[in-house]
Amino acid sequence: MLNTKKGLVAILVSVALIMTLAAITFAVLGNRPGSSDGKFESNYVGRVNITAEKTSFNIDKLQDGQKENISLTLSVKKTEPEFYAKIVSTSIKGLNHDYAVWTSVEGDKDFPEDAILPVGDDGEPKALKWSLSAPFTVPDIFDTEPYIEIRLLSGVSELLATESIVKIPLKITIINKKELSRLVNIGHSVINQTGANPDSELYQAVDEAAKLLLTQCTQQEVDSAVNNLKNHLGY
């Protein structure tokens, strides 16, 4: 019995630590357990190939004001060496981000804006590549799906170039665990006050709910655990 109680306490301590860290640090979504390394490819738009990697993410929301960080890689290359192509601008829509920082990964352009797509020493089109970091406040739900908008100018020459717009969707799945976290804390307090036995239904419900806070799960599983805890706590 003592070991079981120690196990529950250890889980709850771990949950508290995670919530504290979430308040003071940014998580790189592409590296989160359970995240999908989504890949976006737009071939031959204005004779320019665009690839973005790690565009799908999973987030466990534990509290209001929680910060996370979009981290992905963008690669752009024109399809024909004699063709003119330029990135006019990049912007993130619908994310409520604090700022966006582009860092050069390949090529001599520090950021995408105003970058003219080059040709390499071999006379072939050369790719430019950047990494993006964009911290943002996690909503309970997105009103519309966030995306990165890229505006291009391209044509057989600079004089004849026309504008194209490419939208890269950011597939961000939010699992809202705020209410579950609150009820787990209440359940823990009730267990301490009443000395509930580890074999009791309340103890087991709190134990299972606390585990969900630390693991990848669906919103349906979270909602089911919330309803179960409410029933045991008399809500």
C-alpha cells in the first residue's frame, strides 16, 4: 500500500514539474514525443520548388498562457537556371506568435525576404534553406488553421516576373488537459484529507488521470477521464 501511494505522489510531483517548466520555457514542437514530422511540398509553382519539413505538431495544453515554439525547415529552389525567381516576403498567419526568426542553413542569404534564387558553380539551380523559430501562445482551439504565406516573383526575366502566393499549412493538434490537471490536483487533496485507500475508486481514478497528463493521448480519452473524476469528486 505504501509503495502504491509513493507511486501516485511521484506522478503528481512529475506533473507539477512539467507545468512549472511549461510556464518558463519554450518547447520545440518538432522534437516533442508523439509529434509528426509533417512535410509540405509545392512543386513548380511559378517554376519554383518549395519544401517545408516538420509542419505537423501535437501539443498538450496544461495551463492558460502556455508557450510553445514552431520549429521547421524551409527549402526553396527554382527549376530552371535561366529563370528569374525571388522571394518577396514570408509571414505567419493565424498563430498569435510573439516573433519569427529565420536562420540560414544553406546558402548565403540570412533570411528569405528579398532572396533571389541563385545558380550554383555548376550552372544548375541552387537551393536556399532556412530554419524557422516562432514562439506563440497556445489557444484552446484555433479559429482557423495557421499557415505560412510565401510571396514569390518569378518569370523568364525580372521585367516579366509575376507574383505567386504559396500557403504552407501548419497542422497543430491541441490536446486540452487544463481541466484534467485541475481535477487531479483536487483529487490529490481529497485523498490526503480523507486517507483514501489505494484500492478505492477515487484513488484509482486520480491515478489513471495523472498518468494521462504525462502521456500522449486523444482529446476523447482526456474528456472521459475528466467526466470520471467529476463523478468521483461529486461535481
